[in-house]
Amino acid sequence: MSEETKFECPNCHSDNIQSFEVAYRNGVTTSSSTTTGLGVGSGGGLGLGTAKTTGTSVSQIAQEVAPPAKKGIVKKFLLIGIILMFLLSAILGSVSNTLGSIGALLGWVLSGAFVYKTAYLWNRDVYPQLLDQWHHSYICFRCGQHFTI
Ligand SMILES: [Zn+2]
């Protein structure tokens, strides 16, 4: 008996509950299977062959209780930066070449500001809260309810 079972589901009062952390760890399993085949060759001889397959499988439960992920900063910055750079340099570049160069630079500055606000600050302020909440989250295996303790 694990220590989780002293709590119960607030919805159906079942004690068949598990923390997200444990459920996730149990759900992501490395499976290994060996297939053995026996065959009779055309010359009448017997042949034995084995095939081994290994892989990591993520169960549906594991996907449901997966920990929160941090937002990617570099990829987002580059993607938005490139789009804004082309867009602004094209728009302002139709006025003058100098403005076009400023527009390209402005694209990167805006991208940086946007990513700082939406990803960097999110990772710094929101992500720890979500992770903390995740550590206190439980799933009920009877009714599927998610709840925090
Ligand atoms: Zn329940």
C-alpha cells in the first residue's frame, strides 16, 4: 500500500487514487518484447529466428497527467523575429531604405519584447506555480476526476 491511498477522491470517495507524479512515472514504460519464429526451410531444415523490439510507450493516463512544460524561448523568438523582420522591413522599406533597415531591427526588438512577456515571464512566474500544483495533483482511477490535495 502506498501512502497515497490514505486520501480519497472528493467526487466518488474512492481511495483508488494516485498522484500525477506516480501515475505519470508508471504510465511511461519501456516495453520490451521478443518474438520467436520457427520456420521450415525449402531444403527441409529448421530455422529459428528471433526479433526483439524495444520502445518507450506513453499510456493515455500518462498523457493526461503529464507535468507542465516550459515554453521554448529561442525557437519562438527566432520564428516571430523573422516574420516581423520581413514584414516591417517590407512595409517601411517601401518608404525608404533606411526605414526598411530600421523596420528589420524593430522586428527583432518587438519579437524580443513579445517573447519576454509571453514566454520568459511565464516560465519564471507561472510555470513554478503549475509545477507546484502538479506535485499536489491526484487522479481518481474510478471516476477519472482530477483534484489537488
Ligand atoms: Zn473518483
